[in-house]
Amino acid sequence: MLALALAVGVATQAQAAPRTFYGVSPQTSLEGREFQRMGAGGVGTLRSMLNWASANPTRAEGDYRWGGFDAVVAEAAQHKITVLPFIFGTPNWVAKGLDGRNCGSSCEHYAPRRKAAREAWRAFLGEAAERYGRGGEFWAENPRLPKRPIRAWQIWNEQNSASFYAPRPTVKGYAKLLDAAAAAINARDRRSDVVLGGMAELAGVRAAVPGSNYLRKLYRRKGVKRDFDGVAPHPYGAQLKGVRQQVAGFRREIKRAGDHGVGLWVTEIGWGSARGSNPLSVGKRGQARRLGQAYRYFQRNRRRMNVKNVTWFSWRDSRTSICEWCASSGLYSKGAKAKPAWRAYKRVAR
């Protein structure tokens, strides 16, 4: 009887997490049947880039092209999945025309820095919230869809790294970007969560600030705490111990800042199923084992650490990727074959 009671207790604890706790972040475009697999497997959150450059390609007033993101939101809603957008990608007309950047043919990684550029950014965020948030235009245009409005918005991605925030990370610049975004979103829906862009530790990486250090510096900006509801670590570690240490570093900075009500959004975590010299390449069985360990750790500590979401990177393997181990980080192979990690994901999500 005691063993049965313990088993029921563990199951109840896991079930206590809402469906949106379990997320995935793709590194490839998605097909309709993939949304179906996600929904059936217990995925509740799809972290997806809302690319500003693609959705707002020209300076012409009202030139918003929502079609690509509409399709993602619609497919997700059909399968009980809520979209968590991370807003990223500066259009060339903003970076060159309003900011005076010398950024070549693509300026997506150059976040707005001047007032006029930030106003364009603010206008875009406002239109996006108006379209996809509670009572938004998208839902009015698609009355037959299950309503799963966007309730959380992630502002940029890995702004502590020059790889995503060119030409170099700047806490002051990001704080202004965040403030403009929060004003736009809160004007449409004060109940929405504004989440910081995901931050990896990136220790030893040139042109990057370790994530917890970046958070400490951000908290020093006057009034910044009112602009966000969630902190988003990307705690990549060879073992669970490394993940826990990194999360502890972020939580220390939150505690030091006295930001007790802020949520923890783990918007990327993962390992690769390939074998190699990279410590995050752990083989198929190792990938599945670490996935289970990580999710159980966050499940057990969900309430204590106020964890809102844990998102696996990535959904499917890719032939080309942004890092060595990332190419094999998927729950599915390039040929759409489920890996042991997908079976492990379904067990923890269900």
C-alpha cells in the first residue's frame, strides 16, 4: 500500500503541471502532421519565432504580412497547443533607414537602438498583440478555431550574445528595447506575460556575457522590473548537475534583486543524439535519459522555483544548424523517425 501511495503521489505531482509547462522549440519548418504528433504527445507550448523582418518588410503604413505566422498559430490551436512567440529580426528598412546601421544584406541581428527605430518596434509589437492576443483579430477572423490566444511574449533571443544581438551585447540597449515592447503589449492586454529573451551562460565565449551576469546587470537598470514577468534561462549542461548549477545562478540574481514573483521560463534545454567530442552530444539513449532527468527535476521543483515552462530544443534534426550538437537535438530524426527521446518526452508530459 505504501508503494502504491508513493506512486500515486509522484503521478499527481507530475499531473499538477499545466499542459503549457511542456514545450518544444523547432529548428526547422513544420508540416501539418507534425502538429498532430505534438498534440497527441502532450506538447502544450510551441516556442516559435515571430520574425519582424518577414512580417513587416517595408516602411509602408500597415504593411504587415501575417500569413506565415497565422498558419503556425492556427495549426497549433487545432491540436491544443499554445504558441509562445519570441520576437526577433530587425527589418533592413529599420536598421539601415532609421538606425543608420552598416549591416550588409541582412540586418536581422541588429536590434533597434535609436528612438525612431524603437518606435517602429513598438508599433509592430502592438499590432502583433492586437492580432493574436485575447480577443484579437486573428481569432475573430477564424471563429471555428479553438481559441488559444497568445498570453506570453518573449522579447528577442540570447541578447547576451553577439551572435543574436549585433554588433555586441548591450544591457542598456536591451533594456530600452524591452521597455518599448512591454509598453506596447501591456497597452493591449495587461494580463499578458512579458518574458525576457532566453539567455545561455556561454561561459568562455567571446563577444558574449554569461547569462546570469547579464541578468544581474539588467536588474541594475532603474525601473526594469516592471517591464517583465519572466526570466528565461537556457541552461545547457553536459549533465543534469550543470543544468541545476546554471538555474541556481539565475535564481540567485532574481533573489538578489528582490523580484520574488517573477516566473522562470526555461525556453531552451536539450542534448544531441549524435556521438562526438562535444559534451552535449550524448547518443540516442543518453539524450532520452537526460531529457527525463531534466523534466523530472523541473517538475519536482515547479512550485518552489515558480517554473512556468520547460521547452525542449529541438523538435526535428536538421542538416544545417547553429551549433555542432544542435543538428541532432531533435526528438525526431531528419527523416521524421521518432527517437527514444520522443518516447521519454511523452512519458513526462502525460
